[in-house]
Amino acid sequence: MSKGIVIKNTGSSYQVTTPDGSAINCKVKGNFRLKGIRTTNPVAVGDVVTFTANADGSAYITAIEPRRNYIIRRASNLSKEAHILAANVDQALLVVSLKEPLTSTTFIDRFLATAEAYSVPVILIINKTDLLDAEERELAEAVRHLYSSIGYEVLLISATGDHSDAIAPILAMTRGKISLISGNSGVGKSTLINRLIPSLNLRTAQVSATHHTGMHTTTFSEMHPLPGGGYLIDTPGVKGFGTVDFGDDVAHYFREIFACSSRCKYGNCTHTHEPGCAVREAVERHEISESRYASYLSILQDRDEGKYRKPF
Ligand SMILES: Nc1nc2c(ncn2[C@@H]2O[C@H](COP(=O)(O)OP(=O)(O)OP(=O)(O)O)[C@@H](O)[C@H]2O)c(=O)[nH]1
Ligand SMILES: [Mg+2]
Ligand SMILES: [Zn+2]
């Protein structure tokens, strides 16, 4: 029996690396379903596993260590099945773009709330800034201001640009850590990873000329070692996030809404219709952004209707 970390999931089998650096292709034996939710992949990239290698070269994962955290998404619209994008991550880099494709603020807010629920810190990366004209550039600055005022780290970059001054800070932030790279298809996740690890040469593809959306070029999550230590996890582009695991505490996962809610008249205020609601007052005074409040309401609504909405 040996121990290793799952670095790639290709559907039917998993690539596991051991501390001595060898890579073994493993299948799964036994049942590793998470309690409470159905998952399409019982073992995820980032899992620490025990495996048994047989004389004939085959190998089987026989146990998974308890996960520190994991990020899941719904397998598809209205699906009850969830897909674990990665487990045991130190942080997530959410890559977004304002053009080709346009990432909606609802998508950003759902991702941030999901990560908040799993206690995963998020760095927001606004990519493709080279495509923006002066007016769009102002919009990008407004998005940066909105999220940094809530307390998130925000970077504006161009992964294909000549200037490497945006790349150095990301290398510094990711060194020695396991970072999940997530975002809509086509925003430039794989391009950014190629920039950070030049020897990789991951497949990237142009966004559709008619729909201005990505082509889902990356189809499986994969973990790539960083030259200076740590890993980057490239993931397939996601369309939306379900509202699993939020429970009654949706407001907990919107930092500025939660901070304000202590001043609401009623302790169980849902910030929708109650008198004396400090959150709604703050929205009216533009202290809480309308887009953030709208995202909060959309999660409440989904939870009440028990369904998954898309696309964002
Ligand atoms: N103009 C411009 N294009 C970029 C930038 N970053 C990435 N692209 C292009 O955007 C397209 C999509 O990039 P990918 O890296 O494949 O996107 P992805 O997020 O990995 O997409 P999926 O694997 O489908 O989820 C490619 O044609 C890239 O060359 C950027 O900063 N500026
Ligand atoms: Mg990709
Ligand atoms: Zn309230």
C-alpha cells in the first residue's frame, strides 16, 4: 500500500503521484460516495489517497483521506448530481473577463459565496484587459473597486499581453500553495496557467465568433506542479453554481451583507421585506451594491424553489 495525491481525473481512471515523484494510473475499488449528495466523481483531483499496486501493473485506490474542503458544481442544469472540481485547495483564483466572454456579477457572487461556505479564500482575476476600450476599462476598475472594498484581492491582467508585471504577483501568491483556477469557459484559465508554467503548453482555443463564449477546451481537472513549489489546478469552464449547502445562512456568505445584518431590527431578518432592515437601507444608500444584493436574492429564490438556475 502506498499514499499519493490525485493529480488528474480522466473519467474512468485517476493519475496519482507519490512523494518520490512517480505517477501511477489507478482505478477505484469500493464506494467513496459523499454523504448527502450524489457526485459524478467519487474521487477528486487534490484527494490524498491510499492505493494498492498489483504485480500486473494495475493499481486501485482503496481509501481517501478526509477532505479539508472541496469545491463542487452541479453536473448540469437541474441535475441532482454534483461534480467535485477539486479537493483540499488552499485558495481559488477566479478568472473572469468583461468581454469574450462576459462573466456576470451573479456568477462571480455565487462563486464567492460558495467558496466562502467552504472557507476557501478567493483572488479575483479580471483577464483580457487588452480587449477593453476606455469606457470598458472604467467598468473593469469599478468591478475591481466593488470587490476590493468587500475585502477580496483583485487583479487586472492580460494573460496574452507582453507585460509580465501582472504575472509576477500571481506567481508570488501561488507559490507553495494548491490553487484552484476556475471561471467560465474561454476566460483564459489555461492560457494563464501556460504563462505561469511556460513548459506546460496546455491546449487553449478561441472563443466562438458567433456566441462569444468558450468552447469547453479543458474537459478534466488537472493539477500542475509549480516550479517554485505548490500546484495549479486547471478546471473545465463552469456555467453556473448550484445553491447546495447554503442552508439558512445565505447572508453569512456575503461578507458586507452579513456585517450589516447585525443592525437589522429582527434577528431572523431575511433582508427581503422586513421593517427596520439595515441591509435594504444600505442598498438604498448605495453602501451595499445593488448587483450584490440581487445575487443574494437570486440564491434565496433558488433555495426556496429548490432548483438550479443557469446560465450566468
Ligand atoms: N485578447 C486576449 N485573449 C486572451 C487572453 N487570455 C486568453 N485569451 C484567449 O482566449 C481564448 C480562450 O482561452 P483558454 O485559455 O482556452 O480559456 P479557458 O478558460 O481555459 O477555457 P476552457 O478550457 O474552455 O474552460 C484563447 O484564444 C486565448 O488565446 C487575454 O488576456 N487577452
Ligand atoms: Mg482551459
Ligand atoms: Zn435585514
